Amino acid sequence: MSADRVVVVTGGNRGIGRAIAERFVAAGYRVAVTARSGEGPEGTLTVRADVTDAAAVDAAFTEVESKLGPVEIVVANAGVTKDMLLLRMNEDDFDSVVATNLGGTFRVVKRASKGMLRARWGRVILISSVVGLYGSAGQINYSASKSALVGFARSLTRELGGRGITANVIAPGFIETDMTAALPEETQAQYKKTIPAGRFATPDEVAGAVVWMASDDAAYISGAVIPVDGGLGMGH
């Protein structure tokens, strides 16, 4: 099958999501990105969507379907953080992160799966994090929402695995983004000491794993957690 399949990447206007969208474009896919603001990379269709709003997600997919065709690959990447130690974390700090990172994945994948079932082919790729399995002080909300994606993908595999649809999780470690660049040099050096590879990943290294998971070469992989973390979370 040629690589001109239709892909939706949520949160594709910056960071890892943008790199994923760029890599799909370079590989010849038809790519749409959802964003609350900003634009996706050149060669993509940008549609507005807040993943916490089911109606907005539905409208975004309807627009993609009318302009590009049925969505065959979905990359649930949109995510937020509100870091805080447990005893200081309030209800909204917890609920808003879970609503976006986990609830957003639910809404996006539910909407995307309808077309995949009709086509009897689909790729669901969930962007988690090494902290989802490794843990991180001050990130109970974030790590809980990210570890939940593993159960999500594995349950989806049991539901839809017989219909030509796979569901997998990519778990990035520390990535060179605006967020890590803002950390003090000393902090960055400490983090790098804990990573066997001795460096942060580039967003493109995560994107490479995602595009491969979407390919026909990965057709028999489902319910897997693929770490892209330089060895940081080994075995977690």
C-alpha cells in the first residue's frame, strides 16, 4: 500500500507533534493537524479543535474527511502539564490534565475508529511518556494520564485487533523542546547523567518511530509500548 494514507496528528502545531506531522508529510502521507492555536507545518491541513470538547473533535474530523478523505491513522499527541506536588495539587490541576491527556485521547480515537472500522484498516498511535511508567515527583496528574494510555491501547487492541486495526503507545523520554531548553544547564546535565544515551532525543527521533508504527511493516504489532528514551526507563 502506498504511503498516501490520511493521518491526523493532534497538537501538531509545535514540539513533538509538529515533528511527527513533518515526518509524515516527507513520507508522502496526507496530513492534518489539530491545534487550538497556531498552524501545522507546511504541507499539512490545520483544523481547530480542543480535544476536551467532543463536538469540536467531531467537527475537526468532519472537515478533514471532506478535504482529505477518511482518516486511516490517528496520532493522539495533544497533552498538557500542571506540575505540582500531591499535597499542593488541587482538583482542577488534576482534572484538567486528565481531561486533555486521557479524555482527549478517548474522544479523538473514538471518532477516528468509525472510519477505520469501515475500512477494516487503521493505526492508532498514542504518545505517552517515560514518566507514565517510571514516575516523576510533582507529576502525579501527568504520569497517571500517560500510564493510562497503555491500558487504553491494550483494551482497544482486544476490541479491534481482528479488524485490521492496531493500537500502540510511544513513550518518549527527555526530548529537545522549548520546555527542556528552558531548564538551567545544571539541571539538564543532571538529567543527562541518568540517561544511558547521555543526551536528549530530537523530536525527529520520536517522529521516526511513529511513522514506522503507522507503516505496513508494523502490521503485526499491537498493544505494545515502544520507548524512545535512550534507555532511561528500561523495564518500566
